[in-house]
Amino acid sequence: MSIDVEYAIKKDIKNNPVVRDVHPSQRREFVHIAWLMAAIACIVLFSSWQRYNLRHNGYSMQALEQARTAAEALNRQLRLDVETLRAPQRLERIAIETLHMQMPSTKDTLVIERTSPSSPDQSAVAAAR
């Protein structure tokens, strides 16, 4: 009996897990599924990226439209200011009050009539060429 106990104590039992080799067809199937999932992930990422860019460009376009309308309003205001500054009544008032100019009398003015330039004779033009 002492021999049996000694044998049971000294016997080295390895409890390593059983390792199964993966069959090549299972490995191929796993690689195929992994590639398929990667392709689906790429398609989903590309689609979401496109949607994000579309939305971002829409917001940018809206902001640019608002900036354009503000610039057009400022342009109208500045054109109105230029026209009021160019008004003949205002220029006359500044000339008289600030620059102490006087209105010319009718005897001081001289009217020169403009004549329209006559076109040269066609034969003279042809002879010059």
C-alpha cells in the first residue's frame, strides 16, 4: 500500500489544455469573413464621411450666403452715401459757404458750341492706306 501512495504522489500529471489545429478551410473562411467585414466597415466610413462633408458644405454655403447679403446691403448703403456726397446742391452749398465762391453772372459766361467731327471722305481714307 505504501508503494501505491508513493506512486500517486510522484506521478507528474500535466493538465495542459488540449490544442486543436485549425483546419485550413476554417482559416480561409475566417480570412474571407474578416475581409468582408473590413470592406463593409470601409463602405460605412466612406458613406458617413460623404454625408459629413455634404452637411458641412451646406452650413458653409449658408454662412457665405448670409455674408453675401450683408455685403450687398453694405454696398447699397455705400453707393447711396456716394450719391448723396456727389449731389450738385451739396457741392454748390460747400463751394459758396466754405470756399467763398460766387455764382458767375451771365456776362461772365461764354458758351462754346460743340460741333460733331465730320468723318473723312472714304476716298481719302482709301488713298491713305
